[in-house]
Amino acid sequence: PQSLNAQGEEGLQLQDFSYWANLCASQKEAKNYEEALEACDQAIALNPNEPQAWIDRGDIQRALDNYAEAAASYGQVIRLEPRHSEAWAKRCAAHIQLANYEAAITDCETALQLDENWNQVTRAYALYHQGLALWGQAEPEKALFSLDLAVQSNPNYSLAWAQRCLLLSQFDQTYDALNSCERALQVNGDWGNRTPAIAWTNRGKILAQLGRYDAALESYDQALAIDPKDATAWTEQGKVLLIIGQPGEALTSQEWALKIRPDYSLALANQCATLNQLSEYEDALTACDQAIQEGDGRWGEEGAAYAWSHRADALTGNGRFQEALASANRAVALNPDYADPWSSRGATLWFMGRFEEALGATGQAININPNSSKAWFNYARILTTLGQYNEARAAYQRALLGDANVGNILTLAEIWVNLSGLDFRLERYQEAITAAERAIGINPDSAAAWYNRGLSLMALNQYRDAVVTYNRAIAIDAENADFWAGKGIALRFLEQYPQALEALQTALELNPSHPQALVNQEFVMQKLQTPNGMEALPNSGVR
């Protein structure tokens, strides 16, 4: 049993404000935030008029992401000591997390005007948060001015340099932005409550904007080596992987981002975009709906329009065209200067048979972003449907010069495939073969490219090469009746009638009403009934 003296000492400690206040501060320093909060509350219960206890309580609540409670705690300090710049600046920071940007701007301005009792923070801290609040309130020029003042006040303020980097990129000052990120990493000074991972992540975003995708991925790897729980780095890495045609790896990155932050709007929208690329439209729709309805509101530069645009693509993939059009229209309304929703709207209208409207919407996408391969690709497809083949051909060639040429190699292959099909229609058979081979060079598993090559070889009477080419298409997709029919017709012209019949019958098993297979099967069967036809042996000729 405890002695009476020991019990008395413990009782004194329980009533000792300094004991609880010191325990609160030490536990906060050790990042034992729940224990620290309990100690702070004990201290404040004993003496509610001590500002430092309220400051510590606010810091702890911010660390626990309880920003409203943090703002209230800093408010108590301001009530007790109205000229306390530290409390005004920290309440400004808490308001930013609550998206109360106007209140944040007022608090930071007050801190700067008072300019006393900074204690644990500095003028640079207030200027930095003032910049973030102005940025959040869509006043980027003023925000940049505040961030410039922050780094002038504290040239070693790495966190301010890193955020200045990201803001500069929105002014298309990409090289200045990159220099700002490099400066953040070089000085490696005050990172606030962040780490150098933020600078590596922002650097990756700038490099991606410049089309330097390998370097961007290296930056994201650096960020994740420092902080494997950086959800922003994971989702941005996934976005780049999707651009360069690695949707499987991109999906893995998005899944990691969502394990860390399950309601992260941008990661959910990026997951939706990736699933669309993989033709998993139902799952894509679920991800986009979650981003819009249940997400935390943290979007990228395009805002929520990004999710609505990819939602339109998912609905189009599911054949729900009216709903897709409504989603695309919503995206356009949210961000009329964003090209992708206009392109999505055009594609949906095309599927709905509203070709002139589709052409207008896609033309608007091109006006906004003349470098968009997706927009030019859709424009070419619509022109092809309208029978404007020469104009369509020019649009496909323009698509080949766009952003797909340095990014999404799978999209580039698809453009070449469509161009080869169009050249076949225009009876430009050698050019069609060249275009198909360009597609195959990028994506050897493109069955459509092999098939298009076969069609043009047939037109040039190169039947043996055509059979070999159709075999390649069939090896990729053995369930396609057109591929078997093409092979059968090529074998017919080679007078390899038994093999031709076998291929044509396979085509008709897959599609009993296939017109070319029916006509050529009849011809081949007649030939097989003649003495010359019967001479053809099953194992002779090209297979």
C-alpha cells in the first residue's frame, strides 16, 4: 500500500496545473496526441486562462485533423490575448483545412498587422498560409505574391518553395516552377509539418506537364521512398502510368492511394479513368460515383469536372448514352475550358447518331487543346461516319502529332489502326499496310491492326501473306468471325479449298449470318465437288 506521503504527492499532482501543462507539452512533442490532449484538458480545467495550454491544445487537435476544435482552441488564446500573432496565424491555418478561406485570410492579415508574440511561428508562416488561403479562394496572383513574400522572409522555408512550385505551374511558368521545387530540396530547411516528399511530388507534377514522364515517375518514387503513405504521390504516379500506356500498374498505384485515403476524390476519379482504359466500365462508373458523392472534395487542376467527364466515358462504354450526355454536360458546365468533357460529349453524341452536334462538340475540344490526340481522333471518326474521308484522314494525321505521341502509346496504336482502315477505304492499300504495321510495332497484340493489314494485302492480291496475317489476328482473338472469314477467302484465292472451307465454316459457327463467309462457302463447296477441287489435299498449301 502507498504511504500517506505518496498519496498526498499524487493528490497534489492531480491539482497541479504546471504538471498537466508540462505533460501536455511533452506528450505533444512525443506525438502521443491522445494522451497529450487528455493532459491539456486537465490543465485547462485547472486554469482556463493560460494561453499556452490552449495553444498546445490547438496544435494537438490539428495533428489529429480536428480542425474545428483547433480553431476554437486558438480562438480562446485570442480572447485571452488579442495581440497574439501566433494564435491568429495558427487559427488561419486551421480555417484553411476547413475551406473557410475568407476567415483564414482575415486571421493571417491580423497576425501580420499585429506582428508580435510570434513565439513558435514567424511572419513567413503567416505569409505562407495567407498564400494558401488566397489560392483556395481562387486568387492565384495574390497567392503567389504572398508565397514570394514568405520565401523572402525566410529563404530556407522549403515548404513555401514547394507550394510556390505547384502554384507557378498553374501560370504555365513550368520552368520557374521546377526551379522552385529544386530550391525547396536544395535548401532542405523548414518543412513545417510536412517532409521533402511534397517537393518531390510537386516536381513530378511539373515534369508530367512537360511530358517528361520517366523523370516524373522517378520523382514520385523519391517521394514515396520518403513517405510511403503519401496518397497524392501514389495517385499522381498512377496518372502518369496511365498516360504512358500501363493501365494495370496505374490501377495498382490508385489502389495504394485509396488504401491510405479511401475517400480521396482525385484518386477515385483516377481509378475511374484507369478502369475505363481497361474497358471495365461498370467498376469505372462506381469509382466515379464515389468520387463525386462520397469523396473528400480534393480534386486536381480540372476540379470535379474531371470525374464527371470520366463518368460520361464509363456510361458511354455501358451504352447508357443519355446519362453519359448528361454527365458530359455537367462536366462542361463545371469547367468549360477543359477539353476532355467536350471530347467525351462529342463521342457520346456520335454513338447517339447526332453527328453534326458531335462534330461541333469535338471541334470545341480541339479549340481548347489543339494538341489533344483524343479530340482529333474522335473528330476523325465522326468525319469518317459522315463520309468525309479525306478530311478524316487529315484529322487522324493531326492526332498522330498530338499528345499521344509522347504519352499514351496504346492510344497512338489505335490511331494508326483507324488510319489504316480509312486508307483501305480510300484504296491507298500500301499506305494502309504501313499504318497497320506502325500500330503493330507499338502494340503487337492489336488484332484489329493485323486484320487491317490482311485486308490490304488481299486487295493487292498478296494472298499468302494475308493468310499469315489473319493467323496472327486469330491467335489474338479466335472468336472473331471476320478474321476466320478473311482467312477463308484468302485461302480460296490460293485454291486451297479444304482449308478455306474449314476457316469459312468456323466463321459461320461464330456468326451464322456472316455474308462474305456464306457467299465464299458456297463457292468453295462447288469447287470441292469438281475433280480439280477434290485434288486439293487437306494438309497442302498455306495454313
